[in-house]
Amino acid sequence: MIMDAEEWARELFGDSELGDPRRTKRLVKLASNYAKNIGSSTVASCGGDESEVEASYRFLRNDGVKPEAIREGGFNSTARMTFKENTLLAIEDTTTLSYKHQAASELGYTSNSPSAKSKGFNVHSILLLSEDTGRTIGLIEQSWYCRDNATYGKSKNKRTRDYHDKESYKWEHASRVMTKRLGQKTQDVISVCDREADIYDYLFYKLNNKQRFIVRARENRKTTSVEHKLFEQVLLTPVLGTYKVQVQQKGGRKARVAMIQYYSASVELVLPKHQKNKGYSPTLCINVVAAKEIKNAGTDESLEWIILTSEPVNTAELTRQVLRNYELRWRIEDYHKAWKSGVGVEDLRLQSKGNLERAGSIFAFIAVKLLQMREIVLSSPDELNQDTPATHILTTDEWKVLWITTKKSKPPKEPPNIKWAYKSLGKLGGWHDSKRTGIIGWNALWKGWFRLMDKVESYTDARLYF
């Protein structure tokens, strides 16, 4: 059951240390208002109450309220929820938040393009998932930074600069702060990263500190094998098995079912020449998994993943588990969509860097709430069957108003099931399932949600007079 907005805000931010209990109380109230009115402006989220609007803006403009402290309260709440889980997947990646209004002058470029017009933040996040259920637990780390506009893109001294001064250090930094928050529970955490994390320093750090990881390889590195580099070496091992992957339609790519065969090996990576004065050992022992699509005559595309991991891969089932865990990496992309398209973090019009970061940090956790709500109705057939009532995600007033709006008839005595609620919200937001996937996009889902909340508010107000 998803918590109501007030309970959720207290659970998440009630113990935040902002230097004054009144600030913490205001944070809880502001987060609750935002969560009740997802996608709305600060003024709209306060319901037109002028005193609430003023207090909210006073909080967001207060330089004494550190955005890091707002996020820390949320991280600590997430950490408390991890101890009942067996294995956790720490899915991480970086996204950009772009702005064009007045505050942009304080921000950094978000791309290398010399014609780039937008400036903004780069934000690196770690989202924790349960390996057993695939469910999102919460944010455990999020770092905001702006690139130096004067020096960004000047990479002539890329290999001579200290690793800790490079943007690529963000992966190790994220692991270090996550470890501080989770303590001994870190031993049950597997970091799952895409190719940008294929950095020798980062791999060395993870292995040297006995931290678990799954990282997609970018570099076809040298190994101790005389004849072959990394990619060729693992693909020459025996095929362990096959499985099917549903490839979604994207851009000009058609949806298809890809047949994947997979392999595994243990290799020794050779220390790159430019790393030899850093005190690293000459080789790095690491496990490798390869997944390669069996060529389909109907397409020129072919999936291929080479994955570096600390996890054992000496059986077909263990190898397949590494691939399953890597396939959950898409969740961080869905989180970014929820944050931008669902909550509207890039629509904020606050006029300074600090104000934007304070509001955006609250929105970051509301995006998790949206993601969790969506997972409940998509995660398994058991939760979409006739036995799960709509009250699992909607209040009694909400499902009844949704029924009246979409069915144009008197609601039944018993609530309909959760699958009906999910599809009805989508239809209210303009979804027609034209691609026959049954999956509702963020924009349609939250447009439907906002419309429902407006109708519920009108229904509640009208009931006061009768």
C-alpha cells in the first residue's frame, strides 16, 4: 500500500537535520504539498493559501537550508528500509537538468557542443532496488554539480590529471558515501553501472575494497592472454545457454524479440601503461559475462554486451543472474523520466542556483514515489489480477470519481481491480494503447493523475455544501 502524501513526507524528511526544527517541519509540509499536487507549481501546490505560499518560498530561498541536508534526510530514510532485504542492486547513472531562465547564468554547460544554449546541473544518482523482487526501495545517493564553463571540454591533460580531480571520480565517490550510509549492509549491495563506469581506477577500488559490482565494458582491454583481448577472449568460450529479450521500439528501430546466447570467463586485465605509476598491481583478476544476439535476418542490428563483474559466473545460472541484474539498469532511466516528465523538475522557475537545487532535491524523492506507484501496477500478474482492489493505490473517493469520470455511471459498492485503475488513469490522460503494449507512458499516466486529482478536489469541495 502506498503511503498518503503526509505520512510519506514525515517518514522521508521527519528526521532531517536542517539546523532548526521549524525548518524540518516546513520541509515535511512542503514535500507533502508537492506530493499531493505532483507536477504543479509551488503556488498551486499550496492551494492558493497565501501564508503557505510565502512560507514555502521563504524556505526555498533560505541559504541556511543546505540542499545536501535535505537529501541526507531522504537517504537516511532509504537506508532504514534496506535491512529487511537480502541483496540490493545499486543502479547508478548521471543525468542533466537544463534551464534557460535567469538562474542559468549561475549554472554550467551540460554538453560539449559549442552551440549549446542550455545550462544546468549534472546529477549523479544511486537508486536501490531489491534483487529478489526488482522493486525500487529509494535513493541512497545523489550528487549535484555544475561543470566549470571556463575549463570544461579541455582534455589535453586528461591522462596526467589526478584521478580524484576528474569528473569520472564520481563513480568511486558515490560508492564511498553509500558505504558510509549503509555500513555493514554494503556487503549485500551490487553496484550496477553502464559503460561510463568502465574505468580502471574504479574497478581497482571496488575489487580492492571487496565491493560487489556489475559494469558494462567499454574498453576492449588487454588481458594476459597473448592471442586475444578481452572481448574476443570471452566470446571464444562455450555458449552456456540462450534466452529471449523483448527489444522495445525506439526512434527508427522496430520492436523485436532478440534471441541471446551468453558466455562467461575469468580473466586477468593488464594494467594500462598510463596507470603504471599509481601503485596498482600489474594485473586485475575479474569475471566477465558476454551476451550476444543470434543474428536475425530481419534486422541489421545486433545486441552485444560485455560485462565486468565481481559476482561468480562459474555456472550457467549464476551467469544468467548477472545478466538479469544488469537488465534492471533501465530503472534509473525510468527514474529520470519520472523526475523530468512526471514531477517536472526542469519546469522549475526559481531564480537562483540554490533555490533550484533545494526544490529539485525534494522533487527527486517525489519521483521515487511515482516510480514505486507505477511499479505496483506493472510488476507482476499477481498484482494485476481480479483479486487486487484499486484501493491498493487509490483512496475510496479517488476510485469512485475515476469510475464516474470514465464510466459515466454510478460506481459499484466494491472497488474494481488495480488493473482497471491503472488503465483508466491512462485513458483519462489520453492513452489509447496504439502500440498494443499495454504500457502507459509517463506523460499520459501523470496527466491522467493530475486530472483525477482536480476532479477529486472539486468533488470534496462540493460535498462540504451538501
